[in-house]
Amino acid sequence: MYPNPQDVIPLPARPNLEQYRKQAKDLVKACRSGVADAFHAWAARWPNHSEQIERFARETLTSRGCALTAAQFVIARMHGFLSWPKFSAHLDGLARAASPISHFELAAEAIVAGDEATVRRLLREHPELIRARSTREHRSTLLHYSAANGVENYRQKTPANAVRIAQILLDAGAEVDAEADMYGGRCTTLGLAATSVFPEIAGVQNALMQLLIDRGAAIDGPRAMGRSDSFVDGCLANGRPAAAEYLAAHGARLDLDGAAGLGRLDVVAGFFHADGTLKPPATLEQLRAGFQWACQYGRTAVVEFLLERGVPPGAPLRDGGQTALHLAALGGHADIVEILLERGAPVGLVETTYGGTPLTWALHGWSETTGAAHDRYPEVVARLVAAGAVVNPAWLDADAPRTPFGDRLRADPRMLAALRGERK
């Protein structure tokens, strides 16, 4: 409901309901003032969130006649609650150290901090916590917090001992397939852990998933990853191909799109008749998704197979008009870029979501990666430029205004050479 339900404002150690009542009244005054930047000034007290807060407050208040109830609703939503009564009840609970809300919040903090002793103590003293739920919109159990996904963003953390923390919770009776209300679905801890970047970064994603599977977590539960029923598809859609491969190896369903994204040509081929037409239950939607993931994740053999069966190389694959060439460039896969260019994929097409070309998508991928993956991008860029991609002159101008991206670009001689069309 809020622009991003996870991107909420943290509460202070001792929140005061009167303070928030005053903020709501100030918002009403800003709305009624008629001053052009009144909403901007009101939202400026939260500098890291001001833009989306200003937009949300303006839209909500102006559509409801600057009512105080609308302002209170904005305050509640900014902090992750569905309504002002739920928000005020939460603050009332926090004001009482012995309340279930206070106990739950302490336990959630201990889980994301990796504080095993505090987690054990709280569960021993308050065993009912193991089935309790957050009063926030997502209604997560404590076990959901171990997935570092879907809960309030400042609690999306994966400590090194996350698997032990999850084991403590499960040993205490946590329901392994308990569902929570994030991402428009019925999310389980396994679905959230598999699609979260934080367990992956911490190096514990596979171990955490295995623990949950060993304790009976269902794979491919209905909407357990939110809007996706297939765990493999959900992982691929969220940039977690390694988790997708792990789950596929442990029995997750492989539809046409998931198999294509994992490079499983043997499975992909089984979805086609000898004449190149699709076999049910495979769908054209799955074919389109599979082609985009094969391009994005560098599954060259699958890309060639699908092109040979009539998949158009330059057709938009997403609502914003992104093509296979955008996705192959983003992933840094020079061989697939070359295959698509040879088959006529448009090198200068501008997609409408971000206003980017395949070249700018390649540069974005380059700027976001490190290590061996980072080193793939100069060849991608050189091939795009050789095919006619337009290079922004400012990228090569040493006197252009300083930006972090520009500084990094001009410090990389290989990328500068690629932008000049030079290939080694």
C-alpha cells in the first residue's frame, strides 16, 4: 500500500504517540496552507525517505480534503502499519516493557543481530512468542525475520550465525511453513530466504534453505514467494540463479521458463514438438520469460535453441520494451550479444522503463559488478559500439563534470577502449 511497504521509517527507542499526533496535525496545516513546497518542507525531516513520503502525503491528503484522519493514515503507513489505530496500539505496547509487542520487537532485533543468547532467553521466558506475529502490515513470525526479506528494510540483515538462529526458532516450535503477507502473496520463510540477497551475501543461503527443507518446508507452495508459485521462477526473477539451481536439485518444479533460465536444454527441448511448436502445458508467456532469462543468465545453448524455433531476436520481452539484447548486455554475455546482433536485434532501441539502450544497460551491469563478471563487460560494450550503438561523448570527456560513474569509467582503460569501438 505504501509506495514500498518495506521501506519504512524506524521507530526511536522510546516513541511518543503525541509526537506523531503533532506530525499529523503539521501535515494537515501543510496541506491547507496552499504553499507550493509545503509538503516538501514537511517531508524533509526524513531526508533518506523524503521524496516518496512527500509524494505519498500529497496524493493522500489532497484526495481526502486535508483531513486529519488522512494525515494519521500517512504517518501509520510510513512506519509499516495498515492504519492509525494499529500504529497507536503498537506504540502503546512498546511503552510497556512487559507487553507481548515489546517482547516480539526485542526478539526480532536479536534475530537480525545474531544474538543467540537473547533469542533463547526470550523464548524460554515467553514461549508464546514462537507463534506470535508482528503487528506490522506483513504479519511475519519470528522465523520469517531469519530470511531477511519482506520485513521492514532496516531489519533485513543476515548474521553469520543465521542458520543457528533459525534452528533455535524451529527447535522451539516455529511453524516452518507459516505464511506472511508480503509481496501480495502467502510467503513462507523458505520462499523469502531463496529470493533474498542477504543470505547469499553472507554465504549461508544454501545452508539456511537446507535446514528449512529438512524441517519439512514445502517447495513450490502456492504463492510462497509472493506472486510466483514456482520457486525456480521466483529465484530467477529476483536475480538468485544459484538459489534456483539449488532448489531445482532438491525437487523444485522446472517449467519451460525456469529450465531455460537454468540452462537445462534437455528439459527445454522436451517442451517442443518436432516441428518446433510448443507442447502443453508450456505457454507463450513461459517461452518469453524463459528467453529473457536465458539471455540474462548467459545460457547460450538455450538462446540458440529458442531462436532456431522462431523466437524473434528483437521483440520486447517486458512491459517496458526491454529486449533480449538489453538483458544479455546487462548480464555481460558477449557471445549472446553477438548472436542477437547477427540476427538483427536493434542495437539502439530505447526501453521506456528507464530510458536505456542495450549499451547503457551494459554499462549499468558493469558498474554494479566486481571480479570476473566485471571483466566481461568491455567485450560486450565493444561489440555494441561496433554494431552502431551511440556513445555519449561525456563518457569519454576528461573535462566532464565529476560523477562516481564517470570517475570509475575513466579509470578503466579497457572500458574506454571499448567505448571507442576497440576490440582486443
